[in-house]
Amino acid sequence: MASDPPSEGDVVAYARTFTEEDVRAFAELSEDRGDHHLERDAEGRLLVHGLLTATLPTKVGGDMNFLARSMEFDFRRPVYTGEEITCRVTIERLDEREDRYVGVAAVACENESGETVMTGSFDGIVRK
């Protein structure tokens, strides 16, 4: 049974704290093994890959059955292991068509200090 489509103005939040294991697994999967991701900083943390951070809005979009056509992300501040990152996805537009909905969403991610770490948007469809 299909779930209800999102509506214009909906805001969905999701929070996650990335671990050292997450960063190391993503490094292996993506083959991005830059030293800046695999060596701890002065506080003992690893720098989280930008595209690993970008999995937050893709998780929210997946929960809405949103099939992205394009995505754009601006990485504003570094994200480190052990920080809780909250991602808010806002449905800015959703137009109904015969067999699908076509929409645009805005993305804003903040760390636990309230600093913006990533912004962006995606557009695509939700099948009926």
C-alpha cells in the first residue's frame, strides 16, 4: 500500500551522530581515504565526509518515497564524529500530475551548537 505523498510546507527532521565506524566504512565504500578523514584531530575526532553528511537528507527523501532528479549541497562547516547533526527537509513545492507528484525540497543541517553545517536542495518525483 502506497503512503501518502508529502505536502507543500511539510518539514521533516532527522538527527544522527556519525561514528568513527561510519566514517571508516564510508571511506572503504567510496574509496575516499584522504588522510583528513582517517586521522584524528587534536580532539580525537574524525572529519566526516561531506557526502556522508549528505546521506541525512537522502534518508528523509527516501522515507517520503521521493525519487531525486537532482541534488545540490553546500558544505558550510566541517562535521566531526561524535557531533549530533540535525537535518531539516522542507517541501517547498509539490505539483500533482497524472501519474506522479513533482516537487522541490530545501535542506538545512545544523550541529548541536546550532551552526549550519550544510544547506542544499533536491528536486524529483513521488510516484502515485
